[in-house]
Amino acid sequence: MIVTIFNEYHPNERGGKAAKVYPEGIHTAIKELLSDKFEVYTATQDEAYNGLTDELLDKTDVLIWWSKNWDNEILNSVADKVVSRIQHGMGAIFLHSGKNSKPFLRLMGTSCKTKEVAWGENGEREKLYVVSPTHPIAEGIPNGYLIPGEEPYCEYFDVPKPDETVFLGGFGNGACVRAGMTFTRGTGKIFYFQPGHDTFPTYRDPVIGKILTNAVVWAAPAAVAEDYRHEEKPVKLKQKVKNLFKL
Amino acid sequence: MIVTIFNEYHPNERGGKAAKVYPEGIHTAIKELLSDKFEVYTATQDEAYNGLTDELLDKTDVLIWWSKNWDNEILNSVADKVVSRIQHGMGAIFLHSGKNSKPFLRLMGTSCKTKEVAWGENGEREKLYVVSPTHPIAEGIPNGYLIPGEEPYCEYFDVPKPDETVFLGGFGNGACVRAGMTFTRGTGKIFYFQPGHDTFPTYRDPVIGKILTNAVVWAAPAAVAEDYRHEEKPVKLKQKVKNLFKL
Amino acid sequence: MIVTIFNEYHPNERGGKAAKVYPEGIHTAIKELLSDKFEVYTATQDEAYNGLTDELLDKTDVLIWWSKNWDNEILNSVADKVVSRIQHGMGAIFLHSGKNSKPFLRLMGTSCKTKEVAWGENGEREKLYVVSPTHPIAEGIPNGYLIPGEEPYCEYFDVPKPDETVFLGGFGNGACVRAGMTFTRGTGKIFYFQPGHDTFPTYRDPVIGKILTNAVVWAAPAAVAEDYRHEEKPVKLKQKVKNLFKL
Amino acid sequence: MIVTIFNEYHPNERGGKAAKVYPEGIHTAIKELLSDKFEVYTATQDEAYNGLTDELLDKTDVLIWWSKNWDNEILNSVADKVVSRIQHGMGAIFLHSGKNSKPFLRLMGTSCKTKEVAWGENGEREKLYVVSPTHPIAEGIPNGYLIPGEEPYCEYFDVPKPDETVFLGGFGNGACVRAGMTFTRGTGKIFYFQPGHDTFPTYRDPVIGKILTNAVVWAAPAAVAEDYRHEEKPVKLKQKVKNLFKL
């Protein structure tokens, strides 16, 4: 199984508080959580094609996406390509503020906004409650698992009704949110997972690693018969975009 | 529209802390919330047939059910009758610990248990978040509405996947629960609503009254064609049970 | 309640077999089905802004959309505008091949393709089966209602899981399809309805009229609290597009 | 993985047309479909405890249930026990008219009736369409698979909304039905599959065998944390029932 982790990792964001928690970027921390189980590649926004070349995507089974502040700088053709590949069966895991990324917005058809709630420097305690205990993503995850500090997300979270709500997140300030949700688009399975603000070491927690591992296995391309797929091939990068990067 | 409110209102429970909040019983408080909109009747467990005579149910559009400690004393034939009428189209609203009642358990096919969480004398603050903003039951309800004190319910709440989750409840201690859920059984529409512990004046709150009013309107029997219904008539009380009460 | 019916009604399509069934266009037939219940406007693709001016959309509660062969000629800004208004609460009913329109594709995030099945000049008999008998759109509709001739659609129909499947369509050749489905995007309620090929008089049938009437009432903007909505205003036409049409 | 197949196989039914298709009973045919993948046991209604002893159920991962005409003769305590074990995590596959069995009715809380439609000696052609192509139960199953002859089931099929509809069945006479549906009750995963009338050799078809194999793997008990389960142990047979059988 091949996993590709995209992190915007914008040069402007490489200092500051996040750098203390993830000095080599969130993608590196997530890679550490997964690399004993899967073959893992990473991509960042400042690379050619935002790091998501056809060659890399051709071999990717599941794409993990973390982004926050620079979503507008993702190339439209890269966003289209990612959307198309997901619709054709590539698994996808969108993390935290990755809900605001171009691919996620295009797959959902909604604003993907959440209610803003006040929170402090240390975040809020979050407990993850399981509402689909038999879902493969919840396998082995204790109910009410405590994340000591996180950015609280709060309903109303403007997404289409999910196929399944796997986790609810309950925060110390009474905020709550559907924190783990699955969606299907075409033959692509999508998991959205809310925890993961870049100033908290959530992606160094092995229980979170177990959730992501479960999610990768669940999201892997299904063995669907050919006739459920689009007849068209997935969209590839247009030549003019290739020219832009002189590739 | 005719609404019947069932409250166990067991003689053993008529004193104590609950009596300070609802001296005439929860059914009377709920009746006050609804009686300017609907024709409202009440029934209590110590009445003949637990108050739910065929005559009363024959004219009932929506049944509201509150119970807590005496579920085992509900007559099996009354429970069967209530289940059957719901399956034939009578609307139903189950409140709070009414989730443990015989009719609700038989309609759900699960244990309907929730995770136990610690709470104190004053309860916990609960905020009601709307996750289906266009649902008729959420009409006009502000998002994040605060109930000052309630018994915290917490996931995992063992019910079948609901048709729709209308509200989440987030508590001050980080507990959270699907606090408003809809189900359909046969042609009967069912709303479960979690707030309503008998030592808090939740049923004196006009916003809660608005939710219940919306729920009654939503749950009212739909104008379904005859051929979607069971061919059998709804179950009526067996003669031997009638004899028991000499009616 | 104000309803706007969009029909592509391309000049190239105004002759031929469809013209025998709907000499004044499908929009005119649908208008006749609805105009005793609602205030109804129509729009066609060859009008300025594809007929969907801000002035018209500002007052529209529910938009009905029929299109087939000229989806690519819909202005992108009109498609964006329609999507945005639906996300902000305008109801929408997409009919038949309107599933391939730009707004529907953007709202769904999938290909919206169906399996191709062979059919003849006279179409196939379609029976509409109700799978959500208590849904307001099914109110008063007999189960198994026969449409004498229609274009058979067949699964797999590549849409996200609907909020509710209201109707299944079963065809004389054994094809079947989820023929009536609801979706929510933001605060906009969407109904997709499969029958309505332009060479069959389906939109002259009062039972179909009853379904559309029910769907308009159901899809009407809900009284949602302000805080569930996007903070941004719905997208309006850009000035450069206005200039294009010299308006 | 251990699979137990229950078949009512009532002595009164062992002759006739079904006996020509399944001379050793449907359970034997299904066992042949599965026995190279799983350890398979069978149980029939005329055995002590209807064949479903605690010893057998203790080791059963997934129970397959076929029944038709003798549902009332299933012991209530056996039905209770089966329900309880499913709620505690045992997988279950209910086939065809097994929808009318006591355990299925108690798990669903509805009548589980379907619309009656006319059909002849040779049944109707049924095509199985996949509406959840990425579901594990659909893995490798061609879309529109043809079963040459089956008893047509038709909507409205009075079950609660399923977690997922995997297959639709479209019949040559235009009838259609949700032919493959999943449900969860407690931590038990349930698959209902409509094909399988006892006068057609459906359970000799390797594609049907593949669906059942997929379903067994899918329904196998999930590795859920202890705290999602009931605190009570699953119900076991009461001593008085044991006494009845002198065990």
C-alpha cells in the first residue's frame, strides 16, 4: 500500500510555534506514524505541481491532505487532478483545516465552514467519542479518548450528510463537532478527521496513528468492477501546466 | 392535532427533588408548553392500562413519552399496542430516559444504553448544536442554545443509525451525545430528544417548547397511501387484559 | 412561493419529436402543472445570463432545472451563482438529464453518470415505487405508479449517497434506478427526479405534477437561524459578465 | 472464521418442488458455497433448541438464516438468544423470507413486509444492480448480474432505513426492491439479501456464493473496545427451556 502525504508547508509558515512542535513539518510526523505499515511519500506545496506529479499519484493508493492558510495557491489543475483521481478510486484522508482545501470543497459542494468558538493558547481538551463502534476506522480505539489540547471545532459544520459519522469530538468548553466522517465520491472513499492543529503534538500520539492507519486501510481502492467507473480516464495535468514548470 | 403525553409519574416518585421542579409532574409542564398549539391529553402509569386506553390512542396523532424508573411495570400489552400504533403511523416523541422504555426498545432493536459519566448536583451545562439546520424540528432554534443544567448523556449511545441527527448535545465536562435524532418505523415518525432530567426545569423553557412543538408537527401522521401500510389493523388490547381492569 | 423553471430549450432542439410532445417547450408544460399553486417564472438558455438574472433569482424560492444537450453552453458564472444560491437556501429540483448540468455536478462532486441501457422508440414502462412513504414528497402518491413510456435510467448512478431515497424506478426491461433522491448542500434542499425525457408526455401527467408540487413545498427555503449560513453573501454576477450582455 | 447456517427445513417441506432443486436442503447448498473458505455448521428447526445450542452459538462468528413458513415454531427463547448475540457482535445474514423470522423482526422493529406481486411458475428474471460499488459485499460482483429465475420482491419493503443499500433487484415485470441492505444493531452487523426462493437454484450460483462470502467476511465480529458493549452478558437459554429438552 502506498500513501502520499501532502502538507502545504509554506515557507512563510516554517518558523513560529508550529515549528517547535513539528520542526520538520507535519508531513514528517505523520510519515513517522505510518511508515512501518505502508510505503510513504510526501509532497509539499512549493514543489513543482505542488509536489503532486502524475508519476506520484499514479502509484498512490491513499492521499493524506493537510493544509491551512495557502489553499488559494494550490494550482487549479492539481486540485482538479486530485478530485478526479479520488472519483476514480484513490482513497483520501483530509485532516483538520484541510476541509478548506480546493479538492475537499469540490468534492463536498458546500462551504465546509464550522462555527467559530473562542479558545486559548493551550487549546481545549478534546475527547473522541465513537458513534460507529463497528466501523473499521474505530477498530481498537477506546471510547472517549482524551487529546490534551486541540483547536475546538464546533457545529454547525457545513458538509453534506456523511455516509457515516465515526467520531464525535467533545471539548472542555462544551463545543462539539462531528470529528470523524466518511464520504464516498465515485469509487473514492474519503475520511475527514478534525484533530490536528499544527501547534499541538496530536500527530505524535500513537492512538491517533492507529486511527490514521485504520483509515488508510479502509480508504484503499476497492476492487470494484470496471463498469462502475467513469469511462473516461482520470484527468492528467495539461501540457501548458507542464510547460509552466518546464517538465 | 391531538397530543397525548405519557409520564410514568409513579406514586413513589412524587416527592423529592423532582417535585420541587415539577410539583404537578413533568406531563403537566409539557402540557403547558404545548396546549396553546394542540389539543393535549395526559396519561400516567398508575391509571388503568397505564392510562393509554384504546379510546385515547384512537384519537392521538402524536404520543410523547417520559419515563425513568418503572419501565418494567408497563404492561406488555400496552407496550405492544403503542409499538403497533407507531408502526401504523402514530407519531412519537421519546424524551430523556424514555429511551429505556419497552416501546422504544422494541422499535429500536438495541440496548439504547449510553456511557455513564459523572455529574454533580447541579448537572452540567448543555449546549444544543444543530447538525441538520434545514430539518423542520430545528426551525427557528438558535445554534448552540444553552441549557443551564442537565444530566449529561454521553456516547456511545447504542441506537440504530438514525434517519437524521438533528441536534448534538455538548456538555461542560466534555461529554457529548446525539441529543436529537429521528427514526422511522413503518409509517410512524419518531423523535428522540435527550434533555429532560426531572430535577431540572428544562420543560419550562420556551425554546425547548419550540423544539417539542416543531417535533409534534413533524411527527404527525403523514398522508401515506393505503398500500404502504400493514394490511392488519393495529393491535388492540386483548380482552383478557380488559378483564383485568374490569373495563 | 415563487418557482422559476429553467429549460435549456436550445433553438436547435425546438423541432423534432420533442416538439410534438411539448410544442412550447418542457418549461411551459411544467409551468402548467404548477401555476395554480405557485407564482411561476421561466428561463431559457438563449436569454441573457441564460435567463437567470439576479433579479429573478433574488425572488426565487425554488428553482426547477431541465437540460440535456447544451450544458456546456451554460455560463460558468451563472452556474456558480446558482450553486451559491442553493448553498444559501434556495430550493432546487433537478429533472432527468439535468443531472449532467454544471450546477448539479458542482453540488454533487461526482460524475452523475448512469449505466447505459438499450431502449426503443416507445421507451419502457416505468413504475415508481415509494421507499420513504412518510416523506413529504411522496404524500398522496400511489405506490407502483405507472408511467407508460420513459427513457430507462439504470444503476450504477454515480451520485453521493442521498439524504433520502424517495422513489425507485423499475422498468419493463428490468432496469432500475433511484428515481427520486434528496440532498442537502448548505441550507439548500435539492430533489433529483429521474422521469422526464422530452419525447414522452410525463410532464402532462397530474400525478407527476403532484410529485413536483410536493417537491416545491418540501424544497422551499427553511427558516434557519442566521448562524448556520455562510457569512458571505451569495455570489452575484460579475460586472464583466454583465458587460458582455451590455446590461 | 466459523459460520452457522440455520434452515427451518421443516419435515413437511422436504418433498415437493424445492426438494428437486435442493434435495438435501438449502443449508446444504449454502454450506457447499462456503465450506472451502470457512468452517461451516448447520442447524435446523426440528433439532433441540432449533439446532442453535449455546455451544454452537458460542463459537459462531456469523449466523446465516433461511426460513419461510414455520417462523412461529421458533422458540421464543432461541429468538431472544439470537437477537442478544447479534446485539453483542455476532454477524448475521438473513436470506429471502428470513425477513419474516422472529429474530429479524425483533431487530428491525417493523413489519418487514413487501408488496405482493404476481409471478409465475418460472419466476421472473432478476438483475442485481450495485448502488454502493465500494462496499466490501459488492467486491468483484458485476453490475446488473442476471439471476434467471427468482421470486420477485417489490417495494414498499417495510424495514427501517438501512445503513447502506448495496444492491437493488430489478425484475422482468418491472418490480424492484432493495435486494441487499446492511444494518447495525449494537455491535452486530447484519446483511439482508433478497434472492433465494427455494424453488430456484440461486444458491448453486458461484456469483451468489461470492456475495455470501463477502458478506460473511464483512459481518464478522469487529474488534470493538469493551466499553461499547452492553455490560450484561448475552442472554443464554433459560434452564426451564433446557429442561424441556432434557439437556
